Amino acid sequence: MSSQQVTQYLLDVLPTYSGTFPPQLVSYVSSLYSLSIQKIPSLPNRADIARYHLCAYLGALRCQQRFSLPDPLPQKIPVQPKLLNKLLQDLEEKVTPAIRSPSSTPTKQRILNLPLPQKGSAPKISSPLKKLQSLKDDKTPEKAFDMESPFNPTKKPLNTDSPFTTPSKRKLDSDVTTPKQNSSPKTPKTLKSVTASPSTPRYIRQLTIADIVSFANNFYIPAQVTPQLVESFMAQRHKFLKKNEWLLACGLVHAAYVRINSKLIERTIGKKTELQDQLFQYQKGGLMKLNMVMWINIIEESVKSEPWIVDLELKYVHNNWSAEDNSKTREIEGKLGKGYEILEQFGSMINPSNMFDKPSQEKYYQRWTARVIDELG
């Protein structure tokens, strides 16, 4: 989320604020938004459209005292009022504790590189009241506020005299602070762990065609059905731009599987639950199971009228194969014998496109030529 977008959403929840927003506040709201997508990929009751305003509201609320902000207006958040408190509570519990807020802890501000008081430079103050008055009148430099902040922390020098500082720790700190000029362009493993961003995704959220085909092959989806499944996925993936594309992949594979294996599911108790467990096991998007099952049902309702799904239902559920399909099936069965589809699922390279010469093929050719001669005569 760009800084211009963050500023616009902050203006929505803080309409009475005048002036430019502090860069620390903009950075804090952007961090809230990024972390909320990782912690809660999909908000309940289709409230994802209000995610920007919710993060801006929480950021303004938590930084209100530090930056002297007015009270943010919850009426500006585009969500139903009865759902607002629950959404804010979920984000407050799961997202905001992971980000250090300026007003989250009542610790005293630390100011670095200030001149130490010298002996005789300040007059002695006897009473506590005068001490408080002197602290109130004390003027700190304006740049002292930016010297150390939760948003731009400064690295403290390593105390080499400490007994808790190991040689490996000293070497790692020296490598980070003063990298060698002739070092290899590859980053060492230790340096990667130090410089790695906490927002690096641990799961795959966007799928390639190879990922979809590999995922469908785990459930033995027929080869003639997989291209149609991939085409449907590519046509609808834009709907999951702000969610997780694994939800769509699981929904399409589930819709195809329950129709192709409808008889197996009907006569086996618990087969559908087992299918959901396997989908949850093979997906690599870090989905939550309840959320995945909910989206499977939503996608089932949305794709049940697509032509390739209707075709699967007619063929496998109602056993209503067309004359062309029946003729092609008998043709392949005459060449390969019954049960050829099982061999194809296990990776058999023998199929109608490349056949080997064998006695059964000669008998099939003789029957085929005799049938053609009879039809022509």
C-alpha cells in the first residue's frame, strides 16, 4: 500500500486533521495493513473492502497521544456498525501486538548523543518542586525526537568487553557493519538471517500453471479435464488478487473430483471429509481449514453452471455420454483393453497416439478392416 493511499485513508477517518501526517504514522499504518493480510487473509462477512480504513483507524487510535491527533471517526469505515467492534477487536488481538506502537508502552523516550552534564555546569537544586519546574522549562533539541524511534531504530554498538559476547557474535556484527569490498556477491546464510525482512511471505499465494497441474494430478484428475480446470482458474484468478489463489485452486479441484468420483463418495462414509483433509494437506498457501472449506462451498455454487462442470456431471454422475464420447471410448478400449485409464493414471506411456505392434493389434486391425468393408459394400 503506497503512502498516498495511506494518507487518503487517514484523511477519511481523521477528517478534522489539518496538515501533513507524520511519516512514522504512515509507516505504522502500512505495516498494520501488510501484517493483517498475513495474519487474517480473509475478513469475515466480506469486510475485506474495509481493511484499509480499519488499519488506518487503529493506527490513528494508537498514535493519537503521541502525534496529538483528533479522535478518529468509526462512522467513516465502510462496514456494518454491528460488525465493526468485532472486526476491530480481531485486528487488535492478532495484528497490533506484533508491531511496536509508539503509545503501546509507557517507557521513557531515550535521547542519544546528548552532551553529558559536566561538574559545575548546572546549579544544585534542593527541593523536588524546583526540580520538576526545571525539567518542565528544559528545552531539548528538535532533532532529538528522530534520533531513535520504533520505526527507524539505531543499532547499538556491541560491547566487546562483555562476557556474554561470543567471538562468533563479534564477527557477525563486524560483517554486518563493515562488509568487505572483495566479498562474494552471494549473501551468507548468517547475513540473510539478520537482513531478512519480517514481511517475507512464508507461503505461496500466487500459482503458476505448473503448480495447478501438479496440484490436480495429486487427485488423479483426468488429463482431458485438467486443461479446462486451468482455463477456468486463469479466467477467475483476478477475483482473488487480494486473497489467496489456493482457495480458488482447492475449490475447482474439489468441484471436479466430487463429480468424477461421485459413486465412490456416495458409497463410502466420510470420503468427502477425507477429500477436504487431503486438499488442506496438499495446498501450499498457508490456508486455515475452516476458511478453505467455506470458500470451497462458495466456489461450488459459482462454477456449477460452467460448461465443463456440467459436462462432467452429465458424464460421471448421470452416465450420459454422447455418441462421440462412446465411440471414442470403445475405440481406445479396443486398442488398449479394459482398464486402460488406470494405466494412464499411473504414468503408462502406451496410449492411442503411439502403439506398439503386437498380436492383439493385428486382430483389432483385421476386425476394423472387415467392418469398414461391410459398411462400404
